Amino acid sequence: MKSIFLSSRIKFSIIFAFFAATAAAQQRSGAGSAGTVPFTDVNIGWWRGAWDEELADYIAEGIENNADIELLEIRIRQARKLEDAARASGFPLIAAGAGYSHFINPSELGTLTVTPHSGLIAPFSVTLPNPVKSAGIFSVPLAASWEVDIFGKNRDKIKTARKNVEVLRHELHGIYVSLAASIAVMYLNLVKIDAALEAGEEAIALYDRLVRDIEQRAAQGASAIIELNRVKQERNAAIINCNTLRLTRATISSVFLQTIGREETGVPAEVTSYAKLASAPAIPDIPNSSVFFRPDVLAAGAKLESANITAKIARKEYLPVFGISGALLFNAPVAASESGLLSFSGSGLITSFSAGLGMTLFDGGQKRAAENITKIESEAAAREYAKSIRNAARELGDSLLRLRTAESNYERAAESMKLEKVIYSEYQKQRAAGLISSDILLRARIAFLISETACADADIDSRIAIVEVYKNTAGNIPSQ
């Protein structure tokens, strides 16, 4: 008996080793990297090298403090755990337990006879259990079962879970790029407003001097009432414009600080002055294929792949299921002696092993309905993928058109500013020679300030257009 017991254990160990080895091989064959793209990289080196160091710091701060990014990172961790759960479903299920069953044999009950003292009544007997005559069985069951993934259904479930992780990572990449672009646009608008305010405040001071000069001429009897009123109107318009700019800056500054995660209220955001801003980076030709690397397109593509795999899983539900199961049951009878001590009267081992196919013959159409649902989801995912490609191509094309238009406008504005500077320089010479009055020179200076502001606005607009190209290429700006 002992030799039989050992051989049974060996056979059962071989069975379980086969389960585990085969399942592990299947998991390794289906495993793979979902992609190790550094989504936390928003091309920060490009921002630091081609733009402004302060802007790059703001982008890094905004990414670090963004609540949406933190939430999506939690969802990614959750999706990875679901992937681990899907992978674990391909391994055997092993269960163990321990139990004790106590029973009393009726033949082992004792008899008690009671005789009355009077003798008038016949003696009678009562059967009572004898506690020293009892027995039990101590058992330790060990069972295992495994659904062999012959048709790859479990492997497909792992692929689906992995695709879900990939979708979330692409969405995270999109949030990084969109956040960086949003911060950059607000930053550039603040720089533009500061440049306009600086020029506007200087223009107001020049209008004040004009008013004083014209009022002096009017005091000397010269007829200058029309010119004086016109200058005052222009001065009032300049003051209104500056007030509007200050209000706009305060609004943008508040949103800007909130976007980068700061909680200060009433504190204006500090930005580099326009004069110290680095030259705008040159954008080379963008290939049309770049739209396929946008995070929204990649996410839609991963969703389509996941939907197709899910549809394939639904079709495999019609196939038979091959299962293997085995069990070990160690039991030992336990008897109680008259002294009350427990003793093992022997032991036994029961082993079992089974393998077979199972298939659902009728389910009321549940599998068919599930398959139809997955087909619809797959079709919807395909349309969504095609739509994302069209939208990406349109948005990239629009941003490139805006960039070229903005660059052309900046060239014209820069040329106008140069011409206005030449005019102002000539007026300075004439004023030094006493050929013109001071008010003509002041007006020439105001006209130059206006052209200078228009040039700065056009330059900032072209930079914002570059940011839009950055956003629509997912930060993949090719180098020159």
C-alpha cells in the first residue's frame, strides 16, 4: 500500500506540473509590450531650446499639477491590473481544504437499566449514547481544474486588456500635448498684451505732450480747437484700449495660474518681455503621415483593434471547451478510546483525473446576441477611427494654413514697421533742423509705436500658429 500511495503522489505532481508549464507557455506566447513611448515627454527640450526657459518651466509645472493627468494615471494603473487579471485567468485553479466529520454508530450505543425501589413496577431500560464509543474522519482535499486555451480565447482577452491600457496611454499623451499647447498660447498672449500695454502707455504720454503743445498754441491765438479735440479723442481711445488690455490680462492671468496649478488669487502671472523673447522656431514641411501618430488617432486605432479582438472572442464562444481536472483526497479515520484520547486507525488516499469537452447546445440566443453586439461595436470603432483620421488631417491642414498666413502677415507688418521707422527718423532730422513743429514729430512717434505694436502682434500670432502645429502633430515637430 505504501508504494501505491507514493506512486499516486508522483502521478498527481506530474499532472499539476503539466498544467502550470503549459499555461505559463501560453501566457509567454501572448505577452508583449504595449509600447514604451515616453508619454510624459512633451518635447520639453524643444520648448527650452527654441522658445523660452520660463515658458518651459511653466509647462513642466502645469503637467506636474494637473488633476486630469493624475486621474488618468490612476485609470492606467487600474487597466494594468485588469490586464494582470486577464493573464491570470489562463492558469489552473488549485484549491485545498481540511475537514473533520464526526459520527456515532448506533450499534455502539450503551444501555442503561433502571429498577424502581417499590418493586411494584417492572424494571425498564433507557438507551443512551456512550461517549467513549465514537469515530470520525479527518480529510484534506486538494483539487485543480484548468480550461485549456486551445482556440486562444484567453489569449485574446489578454490582448483586449492590453489594448485598453494602450488607449489610456494615448489619451494621456493627448492631455500632455494639449496642456502644453494651452499653457503656451496663454503665455504668448500675456507677452503680446504686455507689449501692447507698454506701447499704449507711451502713446498716452505722447498724447499728453501733444495736448499741452496744442493748448499753448491756442493760448497764443492760433486756431487749433479742431486739432485739440481730435488729439483728446485719440488720447481717450488709447486710455480705453489700455484699460481693456489690463482687464484682459487679468482674466488670462487668472486662468493661466489655475491651469499650471497655482492657487494664488489676484497675483498677475509673470512672463518674459517681448524684447527678450527668443526668435520663433522655424517649422519645416510637415508630412501628411504625421496625422497617424497623433494620440487621438492612435487611441481610436487601439479601440478598433480591441473591438475586433472582442468580436473574435464572441465568435469563439461557439467552440467547445476542453477542460482538465484532478483531485487528491487524503483521509484518516479517527476513533476515540475509552480513555477519551483520539487515535488514527489508518489512512487512505483517493486520486482522480478527468479531461473532456463541453459545449453549449442551446442558450436561447445569448451567444448570437453577444456576437451581434460586438459586430456593431467593431463597426462603430472603425467609423470612429476613420473620423479621427479625417479630423486630424483637417486640423493639421488648417493649422499649417494659419501658420503660413500668420508668417506672411508678420513679414508685411515688419516691413511696415521698418518704413514707419524710416519716416520717424526723417522727422527727427527735420525737427533738429527746425523745419517742423514738435507736434508733427510726436505724431510720427505715435505712428511708429502703432506699427511696432502691430508687428509684435503679428509675430505673436505666428508663434501661436506654431503652437497649433505642435498640438496637431502631437509635439512631433521635425527638425530642420
